[in-house]
Amino acid sequence: MYSPVGADGYPKRIWDKRTGAIDPQVAAYWQENYDLGYILRRDWNKGLGKKLEGKLSLYVGDMDNYYLNNAVYLVEEFLKGTRDPNYGGEVAYGDRAEHCWNGDPTRPNAISRLRYHQMFAPKIVERIEKSAPPGADLKSWRY
């Protein structure tokens, strides 16, 4: 579903399950269009960094079922080195946490998923306050 369309009208396969051969054109397409680490590196200094400054929060279990934590380690390394602008976000790893860990180190995912609004509303308000234009009303909507 992430591949370009093949001659048969279906998405091209990235690898041949019989031979194990990887299709380099499909791999390049995936990288160019879906590899977030690659896209961040490629476009950070082309204006993407300015658009994302202070907005990136990455949460991953350090025992992700799909090993996505390994990719996050690489992205975090890149983000820590960003300048002008610095990414200004947050990267957190759930100790022994699985896929879909959401940033709450005190509860299991099944419970913390029920309280996203409690977890993220304060962060959203903080972001609004930091990025509001001068003179914006930052009080009437806070209860």
C-alpha cells in the first residue's frame, strides 16, 4: 500500500518472497515518501525545521514489538544536533514498554490511553502560550 503501482495494478512488492531480493526502486520510493528520519534530514534546512520547531514529541517503548525504537534512536540523534532552529521537542522511551507506548511511564497503555486529554491538554496549552501572537487572548478560555 506504500509502494508505487505495479504493472498488475497492485502496489509493487519491496521484496521477492521466493528469492529475498529487494527492489531498490521501491525501497527508494519508500525512503523518499515515508522515511520520516530521512525526510527530516533532507528537508530540515529547507524550511521544515522552522515549521516543526517545538512541535515534535516522539514516544516509543524501548521494547517495541516492531523494533521501531531503533529508528527513534537515530531520529533523536539527528534532532539533538539540529540548530537554527533546534527542534525544541521531546523524545521519551518507555522502559520495557511495547508498541504504541504513549509517554505515560506510570500506567500500562490500556489505562493511559483512556486519559490522553489529561496527558496532552497541558502540553497543548503550553504550546499555544508559547506560539500565540502578541496581544492574543490567553485567559478567557482557561477555566
